[in-house]
Amino acid sequence: MKKVLIINGSPKGEASNSYQLTHSFIEGIQTVEGLNPEIEIIDLNQAKIAPCKGCFGCWTKMPGRCVLHDDMEEILPKLVEADLLVFSFPLYYFSVPGPLKTFFDRQLPLSLPFMKDREDGIGNGGHPRRYDRSHQRVVAISTCGFYTAKDNYGAVERMFDHCFGKDRWYGLFCGQGELFRVPELKNQTQAYLNVVKQAGNQYGQGLLLGLAKPEEEISKQVESALHKDILPKQVFESLADASWQIEETGPDGKTKTASGALAFTRQMAALYNPKSYPGHDLVFDMDYTDLGERYQIVLQQEGSRVIIDPAQFQTPEMVVSTTFTIWKQIAAGEIRGDEALMKGMYSVSGSPAILMQWGTYFTPDLETEQADEKADASQGMQSTTGHNQAGSNPKSARKGSKWTNMLVFLLPFTLLWALLNNPPIECAAWSLVGLALIAVFFYPYKKTIYDILAMASNLVLNAMYLLGVSYPIVFSLSLLLFGVFWTFSCLPGQIPLCAWYSSGNFGREDAFKNPIFMKTNWIIALGWGICYLVLAACAWILMGSGQKDLALILAYTLPAGMGIFTIWFQRWYPNYVMLTAGKAKV
């Protein structure tokens, strides 16, 4: 059993940002089978530790014991016995917080007074350890308020090098630490914490193996992810500046307090991704009805800006009328935005197009694969249209895979209808070639049950055709199967067929929790199901009476009309629901 001693050096105790990383790292260690670590936490915020008096009594009068009688008397033996020391702390003025520095100062009894040259390249001078601690490993975990940890931990690194030996400790330093206390960004920060947990697991495996440097077990992929920025520099700094709820100082050096709603609106605007710019400026109002405050956000090609002065307001395309409390809860993911709208907890006027594409506009441009997964989780605010749930990224299904593609479902039937006019053998041969090409070309895409059924239907219908079943029966049966698939997907407990394919634009799997999205797709799927069930009946009747050409004309014209309806309806209906749902109940 390994003894793990956590030294929490944050004045905020376990509520600190740094401790969130430490907690995840320790969770990872605990998942290592067979390690069974014994974990103890020392919270320096609660401990009674007086500053070192510099009397050297621990070297002369009471060797190995401090003349001060406080909590360090019990802690010092634990420091010696621990197999793993984990220091958790925030960066304070480019070094460790005061209580942690005092803690280091009070470790003097663990050293001998004699001078000894160092052999690790740290520098001249040093004192040998009083006790053998060669079994001990050390980890330092810290967050800072800068956008990156790089070049900000020089003093900390030198101190740990001197205290524990060069390359004898592992540092996990993370910039943008303040993001870990922002509920609205929990998906981004949770994605990072998951990586930290993975690092803890790999480090723990090194401990189990008894490696001199367990950190060498941490993979390059995980190590690289730990050093990636959670948010881009510009986005993070804009969020950080807005979070203080004060205006920049003027010539007189005084600051002006900004309201919580204004600071929140500025932070929301800071998340805008200019790459989503639609070709023209978008203007919308945030009307906080309970506060009597209203601000405009303008999304431009080069970035976003917030207009405070009503005299400078532009004509908005959309106005969101909400209480500040409700919008904060939506942003934090405590309630879903789509459900809140349907319940009349806020309302929308004008064109709700911005709201429908919220996740597109307000997802920071993250460059790595890890960052892409965070972007798919998106901001808590994106729950307005179903964009905020973690785990919706299709990359989680299979590395390198893509989301579903409706062509995988449509092409097997389209191929059959195009080839049925040919002799059975020729129809079957070309169908097999076509299905093989579909399987190869669309291999990276995630398959739905309907994709598999479509390809199976092609094979079964071709087999029937080869066995002598007549063209009218095979054709009518193909239309019937196509209609049955659409209609079956509308039954209670099922996901409308088209929702599988269109969900990629609306939060992917999370879109299935969005009532507006699901109702829209349910109506469309039911329409297509009825369309093809009617077509199947008409084709059977018309072909049975010798009117094959009329049946084929109907088989092309009716779906064309349904396609036009689909394009119009999927744009009109969500807008109609959003504009009427809130107004009816607010």
C-alpha cells in the first residue's frame, strides 16, 4: 500500500481551482488496480503553523525537532513516511502562497546542518537530508490566472528543484485556472480534468511498478493535452477582463463598477467565434427583464462587441427577454434553454435564427482534437438549442469516425429504383457493385439501424427479383419498406429517422433531448412515411391496372413536393415554436 500525502496550500482549501485538478489526479491514481493508495489531506488553510523563527534550534538544541509546538509536530513524520507527496496550490505573485512558503520553511528539522555540494546541477550549497526519503515521489499541481503556465513558474520550479532535486519531481501547471470556477464553462474545464485524471492513472501505474520517475509513464498524448490552452488566448483574456465587473481605470486611476449582467454579457460575447461569421453583421439584444438592463451584442467579421448606451443601439434581428437568473441557470447547464423556452421562462422576438445557431456562433475556435471535443460539448449557454451536453462528440464512438450521413440510407433504395428496369441478373450485379462502393466510401461514418436495414432491403428485394417476383411487386414493396422505416421511427420511444442525420448541426446526440428539434423532425419523418405508404398503395394499384408510367411519374413528383415542404418546414417550424412558446406563457 502506498501512502499519499496531499498538501493543499491554497487559502481557499478544497474549494480552490488548483484542488479540482488535484482531486482529478488522485482519482486517476485510485483507479490503478492493485495500488490501493492510503490518502491523507493536510489543508494548510486550517492548520496552525507559525512562521519559522530562524533560531536553528532544530539543528542544535533539539536535533530534528522544532522549538515551536504547533501542527508541524505531527506533520513532519508524515512527510518522511509518505511514498507520494502531492503539493496543490495556486500561483501567487509568481511563487507559492504564503502559508505554503511557511510550510516549506518549517521543514528545516528534516535537514542536517552540514554543508554538502550538490551533484544534480542545481547550484552550489545544500544540506543533506536527516532521513532517507529515496522512496518518495513528489508531484506539484497548480493553476494560475494567466492564459498559459509557460514562463510563469520559474520561481516555483527552482524552489522545487532545490528542495527535492532536479528531475526528482513532476509538475502539472495549468494556465487559465479561473475558468474552473465558472459553471458556464464546465464542459471545457471538465474535458481538461478528464485528461488530468488520465495523467493520474498513468502516473499511478508508474508508482505501482516502483519506477524512479513515474511521470515517464504519462504518455506523450496526455502530456501534450495537459499543456494545451483550455481557451484561445484572446477569448480567455476577454473573459477574464469582463469577470471583474469593473471598467478600466481612467486618468484619475479610479475604477467604475459594472453590473453583473453587463459583465456576464461581455463574457458571453467573448466566446464568439469569428469563423462562424455568416457574411453580415448580426445584432441581438439581451433584455434582462428583472434588472431593467438591456445590452446589444454585435457579431462582426473581426469579433464581437457589446453596446451599452441605448442611444447607440442598432436595429436588432432578435431580442431575448429573460430574467438574469434564468439566463445564468441556462448558461450553467442547470436547466436546458430549449425546455425553458417551451415552458415560457423567457421569450424571443424578431428572427430567432441566432438562437438556433447559438452553438455555432459561441463556440471558441479550439485547434486540437481535445479542444474539438470540448467545442462539441460547447458552452452551457448553448443548451438553448441543445448544444451543451458532454459526450455528444461522434469521435467518442470511434477514433476517426464521422457523424451519420443520410446518403447511406437513401442510396440503396435509389440504386434499386434506378436499376429495376434492367433484367434481374444485371440489376442484382450492379446493385452489389453499388452497395460495395457505398460501404467503402461511407465506411468512416457512424451507421444507424436504418442504414443497415436499407442495405439489407436492397439485397432481399434483389433476391426476390432474381427468383422471379414481378417488377410491380418488388417496386411497390420497396416503396412500402421505405415508408415503413420512416413511419416506424415516429412511434413512441423511437427517434425520428431524419433526426439521426440532421442532429449533426444541432449538438449531435444531445439534439435528441431538444423538444423543438425532435418535434420538427417527427413531423417531417411522419410526412415522408405517409408519402411513401401512399405511393406504395398507388404504385400497386396503377401498375396492376397497366399504368406503369403514371405510377413512376407519381413516384418522382410526390417525393419532390415533399422535399420542398421539408426544406421550408425545417426552417419555419422551429422559428414559429420559439416565437410563440415563450410569448404564450411569459
